[in-house]
Amino acid sequence: MCDDRPGISMTDTQTAVSCGNCSVRRLCLPAGLCQGDIDKLEQITRKKKIVKAGEPLYRAGDAFSNLYAIRSGSFKSAVIAADGDTQVTHFALPGELLGLDAYSGRCHPSYAEALEDSSVCVLPFSQLEGLAQQVPALQAQIYSIFSEELKQENNILMLLGKRSADTRLAALLINISSRYARRGYSASRFVLSMPRTDIANYLGLTAETVSRLFTRFQKEKLVRASGREVEILDLVSLSELAGTHCSYDGDN
Amino acid sequence: MCDDRPGISMTDTQTAVSCGNCSVRRLCLPAGLCQGDIDKLEQITRKKKIVKAGEPLYRAGDAFSNLYAIRSGSFKSAVIAADGDTQVTHFALPGELLGLDAYSGRCHPSYAEALEDSSVCVLPFSQLEGLAQQVPALQAQIYSIFSEELKQENNILMLLGKRSADTRLAALLINISSRYARRGYSASRFVLSMPRTDIANYLGLTAETVSRLFTRFQKEKLVRASGREVEILDLVSLSELAGTHCSYDGDN
DNA sequence: GGGGAAGATTGATTTGGATCAAGGGGCGGC
DNA sequence: GCCGCCCCTTGATCCAAATCAATCTTCCCC
């Protein structure tokens, strides 16, 4: 029952203290590693950090020393322009890594903020780098995560550059749905952990437009939405609208 | 004199056959490597490839086995949606790497096409991977390139999500100008190797809008443009318009 | 449990850039 | 050297989403 509510932490801080029994190990760095390698990885991922809803994990300009693997909760990351304007670039779920864009330049070019009470593993990058040098499978996994991230970004560019407002929102809903599904949650019912303004910002729209789209999608019986709770009623039509076959959703 | 025309190949196929004396080594994989390591890198980058203007370097769906380092010329890369719609995601100049988004999935999710007659180094990724395992500095350089790429993409997201048409074009001009400057060419006069339609597609606009903006920028004495030749007349105002202080241009 | 603030919805109006349409110019191929 | 195609430019009109404005709702804090 509680498993149907992905907006709520799926593991508390007491459980899953090691990679070996972490509930998101299939989606995180350990994916594809043998037990022996996972044990080594575990040596450097001992430190955990709790971040309360609305608090920053890191800020733009902070020195880069760690990557962060999300254990529970969710985050948004965003870049800030010289004029203070902000663009949400990413919503991150358990098993995903934050801070990859900070390696070159040794300082975080974006910030990350918890959307709900969350917990992360702290990965000191210098140690991770050293370990990857000895463990080719980990190396490959790091490349894979970087590469996957680039692929995703390209699909978001398509969304922002070419797609209408309704297609953008449909694509986001399908994307989040499939990411929750991968984590063992319901693909059809979930709680969006971010406010409408963040969704709008991410999609290059305004909160008003997003709100109107939710209303319209409900009239068209595509979804049922009550505040941040969402139920997808017609996955086929919504996917069609999103143009999801090889685009945004990808193989998530 | 010829140096002022970066749209034209800066090295022909006969010269610069090794990383050690390649004119873009400061911008490419060898950056930060000692001579011994560059020699090792050279062993696996022997193969060159010529790509004529308009021809593909690789297509979406092609199996991934190589990265490509641009020696001369330029490329666009783009993703194609299920409905055939295309989004240009990147313009690539000498010293830059193509194909990074193909590692995960082992197949190219985007395609790359030469904008002018171009030449690339073929980097078999399995060999590069093996070498990086032995050479930490190369490893670091690969991370750095991935990370830099992610950072750039975030800035383009800001452009497409939040910026007006004139700001987008100004940002692109400033960005290309600074990239040419890094390569030793004039920052104020250059030849755009891509047609207006590609610029428009990349910026999430139409060719008509881009054309009108060039006209307006000329009236406002920001640039002088004749077809694909561009001269930046007022870098300060253009940068202001682009909002370039920590955003798109970054530290390029 | 009540007050307040932030977030969400809905409506009216405006507008930036798309779309539709019609030339004009440069360059590669023959 | 000329033809034809592609690319670019310019103009007129339209429309999707922004903006402006006014509630309504939720839930957090006291």
C-alpha cells in the first residue's frame, strides 16, 4: 500500500545502509557490478546525508568534491543565469546521480534542491575515480551514466525546441510514470513531488499553462489529477500525444 | 589572411597526422596529457576519415564503436523523433568529440553530418577505454569532456526554455565567436558553416525569424552579415543581449 | 482550530514568433 | 557561361502561450 506512494521515502535512514541491499542498486552505480566490486564500492559510499524538503544539496559555485546518489526522495536541479533567471534542468529520482556536470571546472555550475525529505549517498569523486581505475566494470558504468544523461538532455532539447505545450506535459508525465515503474511503483498512479511552477519552468512554460493543461487532460479523460496526485487513465493516448516511441521516454 | 576564415579547413589531410603536432591538441583529448601519454594515445588514433559536406559521419541507430575527434571542418548533430521531426542539438568544431551519447545502449541515438568538407580522427572506444584505464590523466580528460558537455547542454536548455528569439541568436553568435577565438581565429569575423535553417532549428525558431533577426541586428549595428559571413561590430551590446556572463558562453 | 501564505485554478487580453506567401540571389553542375 | 535549385529575405496574417488579474485551496505554523 505504501508502495503505491512514491512521493514518500521508500527507505528510511536505518535500512539499506549498504549498496548490496540498497533498494535502488539496479538503477545506481552498482548496476552490472559483481558482488566483489560492489563490496569495494561500498567502502567509499559509507557516508549518507539527509536533505529536508526545500533545502539545497549543493549550490551553484560550490566546490566540487562529491557526486550524490539518491537513495530516497527526489530533487530538482537548475542553472541560474547572470540576470537571476532560473531554468530547471532535471528532476532526479532514487538511483540517479547528481553533480556530474561539476567535474570540469571543479565547481558546481548548477544547484540541486530536495523536493521532499530525501536521503543521498555521498560519493567522494576522487575515491570513486581511483576505484574506477581498478574496476573496469565501474568505469564502464560511469561512462554509461554520463552517456545516458547526454542522451536524455538531447530529448529534452527536442521537447523545448519543437513541441507544443500539451506534448511537453504529456511527455513529462509518461517519463515520470516509466521511471516510477522501473523502481517498482505503479506506472499509472503517482504523486508528483514538485510544484506546478517547477514543472512549468522545466518544460519552458508558465504555471498557468500547465494548470490549464491538467484541466484539459482531465476533461479528455487522459488523466485524473488532484493537486499533486496523478492517475494516468489513458496511457495509449497520452503516449501518442507525447510522441513517445523513440523520443523522450527512450528506454527508461 | 587565410587564418581569418575558420569556415575553411584549417589543416589538410597531409599535415597534423599525429596528436603531438595536431593544431587542435589543446582542445582535444591530449589536453593536459604529458608527451609520453600523448604518444600512447596516438597509437590508437591513427585512422583518419574524410567526410564531405552534407554527408553523415554516423546515423541514428548505427552501432557504437568509435568516438570521433574533429580535426578540421564542422558538424551538426541532431536527434530524430518517431514522427520524423528533427532537433539539431549541437554544432561541433575542431578539437571537439562526437558520439559521446552513444556509449550507453551501444548505438548512436543521434546522427552527425558534416557542414563542410571535414576530417576526423577515429577513436575506437574499446581501445580508448583500455588506455584510459592505464592513464589516469586521460581518464580525467574523458570525464572532463563528458562533464563539460552536460554543462553546455544545461545552458542551451536555459536558452530554449526562457529566452527570447533575439537573445538566443545573440548567445549563439557570442558562443561561436568565442569558440573560434579559442582556436586562434578572429573572434569578430567568421563564416558560419551552417545554413539559416540549421541555426533556426538549433535555437527552436524558424528560418524566417532568424533571417529577420540578422536584418535587425544589422540595423542596430550589432553585426554586419553577408550570407554566412558575419562580423561582430558591437561585442559588448551583443553580449549584454545574450545575457552572457555565466550562462551560455561560460568559459569557452 | 484559526490565520496566513504559498500554490493552484480560471478568465480576459496581449503578443512574439509561427505560418503562409512571394520574390531575389548565389553557386554548383552541366 | 548559363540554368536551376537551394537558400535567404521580406511582407501579411494568425495563433499558441504569455501576461495580467482575480479568486480559490491547501496546509503549515502558531
